[in-house]
Amino acid sequence: MKTLARKGSQALAVDHFRHRKLPAGASVLHLVLLDMSSSMLRAGKLARAKGYLLALMQQAYRDREHVGVIGFGGLGAHWVQQPAKAQTFNESWIAPLGGGGGTPLESGLRLLSSALHGSKRLIHVWVMTDGRLAQIPERPQGMDLCTIVDFELDGLRLRRCEALAEQWAAQWIAPGSTR
């Protein structure tokens, strides 16, 4: 919430981020669900999402946190990066990520559920999407925090990211938006 308060009505920028300090010894695992569907290719949405992912990876590296990235698009989902300690120099694997096909968020959630169970870390799930989903799925069990990063830039806004955030009791942010 401090991030949103700092952002105000401005477009979200990296310097707006505020992170809650965790108790000494606490460990965070960020699990990112990255929408790589064809709708994300329009209006540079996937490019913006990759930039946002890069900023998240840089912050996780500075904070010595762990990150895993699941890409979903086309007919399914796959691990782009298995959960591990965040590394520096992420441009080499983020830049070539492409997209196409449908928006199989459910496939991504199945992969996510395997990572949620049994983790001893605080789990922060990030969903980076334009919300072009067939339906809003149930909230996954086992995540401690969730942020929906809304890249819906289309003229006709469906506002499914906002609905997803509300149903999942998640934080909703729209980088670069004036909404």
C-alpha cells in the first residue's frame, strides 16, 4: 500500500516501490505468472511486462530474495526460470521472451500450486497480464501476498485484472496508466 500511496495519480515508476521490511532471517520467494499470450503482443504490453519483470528481478537481487517465473500462453504454461536466488544480468533471458496463442492462466496456476506447497518462505505471487481471460479462476491456496499487475491498454477495457484482484484479495497496480 505504501507503493500506491507514494505513486499517487502519477504513472508507476521504479522509485515509487516501497517494500515492507521483513523480520531478520525471513526469506521471500517471488513467483511471477507472466502472460505471454497473443493479446499481450498488441500495443507493446508484453514488452512493458518484461520491463516490469526486469525491475522486479533487480530489486529481488538487491534484497537477496528468490524468484521463479512461469510463462503462460498458447496451449499451456512452463517454467521460464525455476525458483532460485535472484541473479544479476537478467536481460539475456528476459529480452527474447515472445508470445502467442491463448491465455491459459489455469495452466500457470497448476504449475504455481506445486511451488506453493511445502515452501518455508513468505510467498509473494505476481500476476502480470492484460486480463484477457476466459474466466476468473479461484484464488490459489498457499500464497502470502499477491499483486496483480494490469497491462490492459486496449481501448475497450474489460477490467478483469481489477476483478481478479478483488476476488483474490490482492493488490492491483497498473504501471504507466492514468486510471
